[in-house]
Amino acid sequence: MHSEEHYRQAEALAERIDVESDYALPRLASAQVHATLALVGILKDVFAELSMLREVIDQSDT
């Protein structure tokens, strides 16, 4: 799954959580996992962009 998909999945799960339900904690945990995976995907994309930027800067210095 990509970051946007994980984010949408986390949001959808969070909207369905009924705090009175026995399934609230597992659904909350699942939503948290998807949100964390979305964040990891975003950070991965940011670091990839920074790496490409560094290569461009290094090439322009030579």
C-alpha cells in the first residue's frame, strides 16, 4: 500500500470505532498501524527527494 492508501484506511477505521464496542481497541490499533505506515511512506518519499536534491547539488558543484 502507498502512503495515501494507508492514510485513507486509517481514517476509515477511525471513523468506524465505537468506543463501547469490544472491538474498539483492535480497530484503534489497526488504524494506528495504518497511520504509522502512512507516515513511514511519507518520510521515505521525503528522504528520496532529499537524496535526489543532494545529487543535483553535488553535480552542480563539480
